[in-house]
Amino acid sequence: MNRFFWKETIDVILHSLKQILDKAHGFLGTAAQICFACGKNAPLNREFAGICDACARAIPWIVRPRCLACGRAIGCPDCSRTGPNERAFVLNRSAVMYNGLMREWLAQYKYRGNERYAGLLAGMLARAYALMERELSPEGRNRHLRVGQMSRWMVHAVTSVPVSDVRLRERGFNQAEVMATELARQIKVPYLRLLQRKRHTDKQSFKTRMDRMRDMEDAFVTRPHAIELLSRALAAASAEKRMNMVLDRSNDALLPLRVLLIDDIYTTGSTVHACAEALRKHEKALGQPIEVYCLTWARS
């Protein structure tokens, strides 16, 4: 009897000790996690791996853009001076405002090669795309539509702003392409390498809007097999449209091919405008309009 009693007592004590140790281990494990953005020991954010909750809360998201053309969070004098016919792209949306913190994050990744930021920036871009898709879907524009009355807005291909060979040698990678390929994987849309630099251009950081526009004029061309890749994307989009015809009676006969163009920063729009111009030169050969939508990580 005594032996049985002591065995049960010891088992209970050992079980209690194990629970205490498990909780302590969990607490210590959480406390020991280091945020790679700020370097502090803190619980890491569940949505964006590697950064703490405080850094995640500090992200200056653009949820409702003030300018519906360029996606800026505040009033935009550039877009108020120009009309939609002067832009080769339909619109731009950006994930965040380009403040001091975002400038540091991009510099860590783009110029210092800190690869831990790659997943973070791509995740932020994916969140911005979800907002963009919701905004541009018929249900987003007209909430009185019945579910299934119109198909959701979507892109048919993803591409990115290319860098010159000089920049590629300097950095070893194209930050826009890395973000674009990861986003394409997440939204299950093909990533197509459609563009290339026609010539190297100087850094745009300190140039005026007019200087940027002049610099970017004819700076991009499509790659040799771009028309073939676009034709395949159009064929896939047309096939999907035929499948949706039963549910969606509002589809136009002429299907626009929607291409999502990815870049890191939108400042004046000169870069994405030049890229969109190069892509749209294939409209006649395709026999269909090409709509270029831009999604950038930050809006300055």
C-alpha cells in the first residue's frame, strides 16, 4: 500500500514539474527570439516571420489611397495635372508609404544584401495585392451584386521592372523580380520575364520629375519571346473566361490581357509608364488590348 501510494505521489510530482518546465521553456524560447529588423528580444509576429509585433505595428500601410490613379495616401499634384490617357498603365497600388523605417528596410535588402528581408517584403506585397484584388473586383465596386453574379478581378500574368546588367552585377539580384516571382507563386499566376533594359540609366533618386521622364523614355524593350509568352497567357485567360461564361453574363467579347507589373518604389511613375508602353506595343500583334496594372512595395 505504502509503495503504491509513494509511486503515485512521485508520478504526480514529476508530471507537475514537467508542466512547469514546459511552460518555462516556452517562455524562455519566446523571450530569446530576436527581431531581425530592430534587434530586440521580443515575441515574433505571426503574419510576418522574423519581425516582432512592434515592428509589424509600425508598418505604414496604405489601405485607402487618396489618389486612385497612383495609389498615393495623400493628394497627388502629378496625377491631377495629367489624365488617364497620358498613362500607359491603368493604375498603381502600393503596400506602404515610403517613410524612414521603410527606407531602412529596403536599403537593408536592396543595397546591403540582407536576404532575411526578402520574405518580409514579398509578404507585404502579397497583402497589398489582396487589397487591390478586393478593390477592383466587381463585388468591391458594387456591393449590391449577388455572389457569383460577376467573376472576381484577377491578373493573367505577373512581370517585373528589369534592372540593367550594371545594377545586376552590383547587387547580384533584381529585388523587383524576387518579389514578383514570390507573389506570382502565392496567387498562382504565371511569372513572365517580359522586359529588359535597352540602356543603363543613372540612379533616379535625386532627379526631378521631368528628368526622370526624359531618362526613362525608350529605356525598356520587350524580350525576344515576349509576344509568344503573352499569347500563351491570353490563351489561358480566354479559356478561363469561357468556363466562367455560365456564371458571368457581363463579360466583354474582347478580353483585355491584364499584366501585373511589380517594382519596389513608385515615385513619379516614369519607370512603370515606360515599361507599360513597351508591353502595350504588342497589342496589335495580339489582337487584344493589354491592361497593365502596377503594384509597388512603397509609394514615396
